[in-house]
Amino acid sequence: MSSPTHAPAPRSAWAPPSGKPPLSARMMRATWRGLPDRRHDVGWEPGLVVPADDGSLLLTDHYFPRAEGDFPTLLVRSPYGRGFPWSPMYGLLFAEQGFHVVLQSCRGTGGSGGAFDLWRNEAADGQATVRWLRERPWFDGRLGTVGASYLGYVQWGLALDPPPELKAMVMQVGLHDPYALFYEHGVLRLETALADGVGITYQHQGMAAFLKASLRLRRRLRDITTARPLRRAYVPALGEVPWLDEVMTHPDAADPYWSGASSAAVAQRLEVPTALLTGWHDALVDQSFEQFARLRRAGCETALLVGPWTHTSALQKGWPEVFAESLAWLRAHLCDDPSGLRPTRVRVHRGDGWRDLDDWPSAPATTAWWPTQDGHLTRHGPTDSGPVASFRYDPADPTPSVGGPLLSGTAGARDNRALEARDDVLTFTSAPLTEPVDLLGPVSARLSVATDTGHAHVFARLCDVDAQGRSVNICDGLAPLRTTGQEPTRVTVPMSRTAHRFAAGHRIRWQLSGGAHPRYARSPGTGESPVDATAFTPVRITLHADSALLLAHRSDGGTRL
């Protein structure tokens, strides 16, 4: 349903206040390289108050170009405060390019009234803010949104019933489904949950409080993640965080607790042009791909950029590209200036540079690679379905996580050799490639697996092994196992997407283990909830020969990688 058209309110004269942006924002701006030249000096109007529907007061800062004329408005709503880094990244940078920027603290954070809830108030508070904007003398009726992570989730909330003024959205490493952020097939993403607990609880209190809490979590991470039971073990480091306790104790996506949390359906009927930016090791990369697919099916104008970044490095090392892409999209749809748009709908980074694609393949061809008893990975299918290899997973000494899509600084591509030397990790490796192998699309593991306890997790990872033997993770995934007796159970483990070239002389490696801790809560081996378990049982996991690694490759004649 679309909102009714609102006649613009009579615009009175506006005298811009004399305030300058915060010194911290100006200092950070001076350190950035590779950004476009400043077009305007920037003014700052801090501490404005926006009334929410229930009377809660939402604190808001206004950044604006010091120039004559009309400028479109960008709405940025954040639970992480209105200071560093959002003040320079959004307030200052976009205002100097010719936008009014409204930077608002979500309720219950950054001095705003009310109580913060992970998702239940964002749609209503966003609509209240738009009604407030209509009364501002500088608002000319052109509205866009931009923001990263949870700042993307609030954009989807506004788009549930998009106001007529909303002409463009930019989702940077954006969230639309909180359940999928915290759980993978019902398995708790433990490290991500703890990192998000620190960010939402402390960042809006200022960088000093945030850094102090982050260091406290780092020092106590092992004690927290190995506690029995896991429930509330975070309290000594983070204090009481009611929403985090609720998240950790509701692992079922069908639980009423998660009702209404996902805004996935919004993209299925959206007409607002929406750009999506993510990284291959972003904790939300799969959500960005899901958003893109839904927007494409809806016929909505959209674009996708996937860089060589993690969730945080997209806003640090990748910021020049992310900012340029965001700015071009907003100028095109708010200022009728498409000159900065790239010619293709999709741009991905493959490792050796950027590649432009007409589209992301919706149904790519796949190639199966099979494991052998001698640890090889081959294109030749098995002659039987018997056991290939087995390993023992001990939750008291869990297989550690190395890199991958996380919110923390340990995310990204890492050398996996020390991990692969462990007895509880299986690897199957191809012969050196005689020519490059290009992947484009989803990766998955089709497993035939037996266990001796009936309960386990299985972690599958794709790695690129270079000529020196360095094994670097490309993508991965995890799924729970439920088996009966000695008969193998079939399970498919989605391992995200990739655009990757295995160079000639490199080898393809398939890595399997019983978990990746503390990235995921460990399986106790008993079927009990990992959050409540106090007793652990080691489990033997046996892989059968009719298991396969499925790799997508380009075969439709489109732009070659």
C-alpha cells in the first residue's frame, strides 16, 4: 500500500544557523583520501527534537550546505549515536556534496526517549520523522535514505509504506532479517550476537564507552563462549542486555518472538530505486543477495556492488568506493543527474580487480567435485556410497573459527593451514589446475553423513590453495545434523556466493569440520540447546562417498569474469 500524496506545506523563509560541524567530524574528513572534492561549506543544527507517535522525543542533528537554493534531503536513523563515525561519514560528506542530512538517534539510544527494541518501532518512528520533515522550511519534497547495517534495517522499515517523497534508498552492508543475522539454520552465530550486543548497547554512549566495552569483551571472550551454560555468560562483560538474552533463547525462526522482524517482503513490492552494497566477507552478504533477487523479481530499479570487504572494512578501506557508488545513486534519483552511474547493474570484485556484469546469475550451471579416500577432490563421481573419511568432534575442545563473514576484526580471508592441520578437520584437495577456473554464483555442499550420537553440526568451507600451499577461505556455511543409527543422512549446506578465479597452478580445497567456534555456538552432541547445555558428548562424524561440493560457473554467454 502506498501512502496518500501529501501536498507540500507552505515554505517559510529559513535562516541557516551559524553552527559548524563537530571538530571530530572535520578532523576525520581531513584524513580521507580518494573522495570527491567538496562542493559546499557545511552547517550544523544539532539537538533538534522530533516527536514520535507515542510522545517519545527523537534527538536529531541537521547538516546542510551553506549555499542558496533547494537541496534534497537524506534521512539517516541510527541506534549507534550521532557522533563518530556517522557524523563525518553521512552528515558532513553528503552535506558538502549538496544534500540536507537528517541524522537521528533511534528511540532509547543517543539521548532519544523511549526504549530501544531491535525492530518493533522503526517503521512508525521513520514515518513520524517524515511528517516532521514536511514542516521544515528547507525540505523541498525530495527524500532519500542511506546507511549501513542496522541503518539499512530502518530504511526497510520506512519502505513498508513508502512516503511519496521517498525517491531513492542506499543499503550499505544492510540488514533486513534480524533472525538470519543471529542464526544460521537454527545455530546461534555466537560471536556476531556478542559483537552486536556491544555495538547497540555502548556505541551510542560515545566512542570511549564503546571501546572500553569492546576491550572488555575481547579479554573475556573465551570465558564467555566456553561457559556452561552459555545463557547469560556475557553479563560480566556487557552487563544486562535484555534483548540479547531474548535473541539467544529463541533459536526457532517460527517462534512468535520473531514475528514481524524480517522485512524481506518489502523488496517484493518496492518501487523505490534501491542500491545495495556489500562485501564478500560481510556478515550480511547473503541478505544483500536476497534483497537484490527480490527487487529484481519486483521489477524495481536496483544495483549491486560486492567488494573485497568485511562488514567493517566496507566502511573503512572500502569507503571511497562505497561513498562514490552511494553518491552517484542518490544524485541520479534525487537530482536527475545520472552521469555518475556505472553502465551495468552489477559490479563485483573477483580478487584481481572489478568486473561489471549485466546481472547476477539467477540459475547458474554447477559442477560437482567429489571427495576420495586419499583426500583428493575430483570431477569423477564415486562408484559406491561407502564411507570416505571420519573425524571426532569434541565440544570440550571445539574446532576454532578462522576468518570468514563476521562483524569483528577477525573477519575476512585468512590462512587456514594451522586449522587444517587439526585432527578434527577434513580436507579434500584437487590436483593443481592446468587452467583457470572461474566461479560465479552460489556454492554448496551436498553431504551424506552419519554420526554416532545422532546430533552434530557440520561446517563446510571452500578454500583456494596457492603454489606455496597457503589455503585461503573463499566462502563457507554451517548446518545442524540429525541422524539415526549408522545410516547416513543427506543434508545440503549452503556456503554463500562468490565470484572467484582459481588461477592455473592453484588447487581447490573443500574443508569439513564439526563447527567453527566461537563464530557459532558449539553443538553439545546431545541434542540439548547449545545455550543451556552443561554436559558435552564427543561425536564421530563419517562422510560418505556420494557427498559433493557444488560450484557454480558462468555458462550463459554474459560478461566474462
